[in-house]
Amino acid sequence: MRTIGRGAEPRITTSPGRINETLFYFFYDNNLLEELSTYVEAGAADGLDQSNTALLAESGWSGLLVDPLKGHAEACVVNRPESVVVRAALVSRTFAETSDSSVIEVQEPSLSLCTFVGTKPDFHEDDLSVVKKSTAPAYTLEFLLSKHNIEKVDFFSLDVEGYEFEVLDGLNLEINKPTFMAIECRQETKLKEYLAAHGYELIAPLSHHDYLFGLREYRQPYTRWKLRSLPELPLAPEAVADLAASLDPNAALKFLSSWKTT
């Protein structure tokens, strides 16, 4: 598990993900850790492994974690006591208004921490087999925010394996406008156009399919935002070694020669 400090340069220990550390330092470097305080994470898994909000929780934030799998939700209750945890599949307003059912099918594939609502998205490999099917309660995110009296969301992390536009519709961006959003999506152009129509601008890509957006009216211009590149993250040496081991030899050599360790 990660550890952080509140000094001039917090230190993060080894972690399976990289985006979570990049996001933490975005809030840290832009003096937002104390200015903001509330998150929502859709697709929270166990609340720790690759969670985009775990480091924020360790810094005093709190909020809402949502995941459709019973085991994931139970793990979040244990791992993230500062958060409200809801086992649910987030759906669109259309589904909520027209479906005769209050549950929806979810599929748990062979890839750990990956869950599909409905059918498997086309972008996943054919050999990614589904090992278990179940159902989960279906809610719009707008409903959950109201139910748990969350009036303002400072950061929304959305990782729902191809179901992001349905979740965003269920959030109702006409009323609920998170200040920042990190979204995994394979349809970059469609996502940017959709969010631009609701007052958002892309701050930066976080990976080849993860994007950080900010509400335009919150702070201008966006060139003021600082977002560290991977070699700028002050990771512990063991975290650097873990990442280098996952790269091809040339990429590993480049990263090892440039990475900042603490």
C-alpha cells in the first residue's frame, strides 16, 4: 500500500497503477488537496488496487465509492472506511425511466478488477473470457448523490469499461458538475465533444485511453495547471523497478535513467 507525507515532497511507495499517483500530484502541485475534499469513484474495485481516490482519502478527502460486484463492495467497506460504499451498476436516466427492472446484468471477466455492465465491449480482446455473471442494483449517479446528500463533487473518477456515456447521462451534468474528472474512454473525440457541451475542457491525457478534464469556470487558463510526467513522480525505488520490469528493454533503460526516486 502507498504511504504519503505532507512535507515539501510527499513520497509514494510501490503501487500497481501510475495514473493514481499522477492524479494525486496534480491536486498536490496545484494546491488543491486542502481546497477540495470530495470524490466519487465509479468502478472502485477493492478501493485500493489502482484506485484513483485512495491517495486522496489518505490526505483527508472522503466521498462515494461505487462498484457492481459484491466482493468489491465488501472490500471497499473494509479498505476505505472514510467513504460511503454502494454496490450498484450506474445506469443512464433512460434506463432508470424505462426499464421494468431495478437490476442489471454484470459480467466479471478473467481480467482482475474489470467488470462489464451488459455485454462485453468490442475493444476488449476476444480471449478475455467471462468467468461469472450476476446482477447488481441499477441506479443513476444523480440518484445516489441525492440519496447520500453529496451536493458538490470535486473529483469524479470514471472507469466502467465502455459504459461511461450511460453513467455520465445518469450523472446529469446539467445539474451535477464535478470540478475535475478522470475518465477511461476509447472514444476520445466523442468524449471531448460531449463534455465540451457541458462546460469542460481537456487538461491532459493520462494514458492512451484515460483523460483528465476540468470545469472551465473553475480556474482559467488551463495552462496554469501543473501535471507531472511519469519520470517526474517521486516514487520509491521499488516502484521504479516494478515499472521497469514491465517495459521492453529500451523503454526500461530510458525510464531508469530519467526517473526521480526518493
